[in-house]
Amino acid sequence: MSIADLAPVRRAREQRSWYFTDWAASAFQTTVAGVLFAPYLISIAENDVGENGHLHVLGLSIAPGALPSYVITFSTVLSALVYPLLGALADRTERKPDLLAGLAWAGAVATGLLFFLEGDNWAFGSIMFVIANLCAGAAVVVSDSILPQISSEAERDRVSSVGWAYGYAGGGLLLAVNFAVVTFHDALGLSTETAVRLSLLSAALWWAAFTIIPWRGIRRRPPVEVTHVDGGLLARSFGQLWATLKDLRNYPVALSFLVAYLFFNDGIQTVIASASTFGIEELGFAEGTVLGTYLLVQFVAMFGAIGFGRAADRFGAKQVILAGLAGWMAIVSAALVIPAGSLVPFLLLGTAIGVVLGGTQALARSYFSLFIPRGKEAEYFSLYHAMDRGTSWFGTLTFGLVYQFTDSYRPAIFALIVFFVVGGLLLLRVDTERGIRQAGNAPADVI
């Protein structure tokens, strides 16, 4: 008598739970990091400027319009130090879902405290955002390391793309509610500031509540094939990190992709982080209009992620990612000349961003997972996310500096084309088949 293979059924059940990690975390990425925080922080900072219209921080003169970029830059530099240690620790515990949930809930608490951001207390808001952003990226490191455990190589692009689609659906749904709150704040008896603060609080509650689903639905798995390192858990984590960095030279294709990803993802993340500031400060749109456009981006990106996943099944993830990077180059070029106050071109630009946004990120995640040796998922994804997350320091620093020198967001956003060009050229050199062999993984159906 044959016994049915129930492994695919169990994987599918875990995959459905895992999708809600993106659904939950996207509340922070859209409502907070993507739309409301940067322009609101600028308005708070403008209440504390000196005679020259600048903030004075540690002897430095900072334009309020550049402050969010510098805050994001600091958060990302800090994450580059923390995430690799977290990855080493995560691969040494069977309680990855618990670690994922704990980080998400800590980030949600910091996000909730942004409700108290008012007056001229921009320093408090900056600190809370750094904590929330750091926790958000750390939770994603753990979440992404679970992806290879709950999907086969053949399923990887589809599962990753559906996860991103869930993220855009969840983040977009909450954003739609917040769009209504901010747009119709007068009818609700709220000031604009109170509406924004309530929206920030809603993102914290959403993130915390929906994290319960993956926490309960993903199995705890014992670590596998972990290099022996003496000492306690923290000592072993530092030791494992050192072992991973030394071991990375044995996987040159994975390293090559990480370098390419450093560039093109910095460009993507900086566009995401700066889009609302660009729309409000440069093009002169109201916060409600930018929120509505961001909602459009979320809706289009949900289908874009699924479409890119299907295209990868036919053409291979690498080719589809390269096509997406060409789209990003066209987007930042269009931003240089888009007319101020003209809504239709702005909506078309948002639609184009939505098409390429989810697909390039989802496929980059699943593509990199093919190059990771078994048992080292969190460590390698920690290096991946040290170069990542709505939070890139080369890109945001470039954006902030160009704005500081030109006093315009147009050349600042166009300058990001360098990241897409360099990232695309480096990606062209990545040998997919060789990288899969080096990691000892099963070959994908389409290379």
C-alpha cells in the first residue's frame, strides 16, 4: 500500500502562514517608512530651525528636508553591524518563529510611540524610527531565512512573489484606511497632525496583530549543518559570523550577487523612502494626494509581483530582474522632468513604480536563496539585508547630499540611476548555474 507524500501539503500550510509576515510588516513599510514619517518629521524639524533655516546637530548644519535621509542612513549603517550577528544567532536556534515575532513586536512598540511625535521633538521621532526600522529589517532577515525551509527550489520564485503580493495587499489595505483618515480629517474632527499620528499608531497595531499568524503557523526546526564553535550562544554567534565570512569565499557567485544587489537595491530602497518627500516637497502635492498615489502603487505592485514571478518561471529570475532594473532607470529619468502639480504624469509614474517594485525585490530574494548552502540561510540573508531594506545608506546619503548641494529633489532622485546601471552590469556577470552548484542546491527548472 502506497503512502501519500504529505510534505507538499505541510509546506503549503506553512507557506500560507509565512505570507502574513509580509502582510504584517508592510504596514510599517508603507504607512510609516514609505509615506507619512519623512514629510511629518520634516514639518516637526521645521519648528526647531535656527536663523539660517537649518537644524544644528553636533556642530553640523542640516536642512530639515534632508533630515529623513540622514536618519535612514544612520539606521542602515547600524543595521549593517547588527544583522550579521543576528543571522548567526538565528541559524543556531530552532525558535526562528519566536525570534521573528519578538523582533516584530519590538518594532511595533517603537512605531506606536511615534504617536507622541509632536511639537519640535524631532530627535525623539528620529530615535523611535531608527529602532522601529532596525527591528523591521531584523525581522525580515529571520523571515527570509525561513523561505528555503518551507519551499523547494522549484517553488521558490512563486512563494517569494506571492509573499510580496500579500505584503502589498496588506500594506495597501491599511494605507487605504489611513488615506481616508488623512484626507477627510476635518470631517472626522481631527487636525492633520492628529490624523497622521493616528495613522502611525494604526501601523503599529496592524504589525503586532498579524505577526501572530506566522508565529503560530510556522514549525520550529532544529539547526542543521552548523559549524562547531565553542562558548555560549553569543560567543558562538560571533564565531559563526567569522566562519561565515571566511566561508563566503567558497561561494563567489553568492558574493558577486550580493555586490550587485548592494547597488541596485540601494537605488530601489531610496526611491521608496524618498517618494513621498519628492511628491510633497518638490511637486507640491498635498499629503492626501501622495497617500492616494502610494495606494495606487501598492495595488499595482501586488499584481506586478505575481506577474514577475510568472515571467521568471518562463525566462528565469535573472533576466526578469534585469528587465525590472531597466524600468527603474526609466522611472528616475522621468522624475527629472515631471511637471510640478501635474497629477496625471505623477499617477503614471506611480503606476510604473508599482509594476517593477514588487517583482524586482521578490525575485532578488528567491534568486539569492539558490546560492545559499543548507543550514546557513539566516547568516547569508543577514548579509543580504545588511545591504537592504527601505533603508540603504549609499543611496539615501547620495540623495541627501545632492539635495543639500542643489536644493532640489529632482537631481537628487535622478542621481540614483547610477545605482541601477552599476547593479545591472554586475548582475550580468553572475553565473546562476555555477552558483547553484557551489551551494549544493537542486537546479531550478529555468536558469
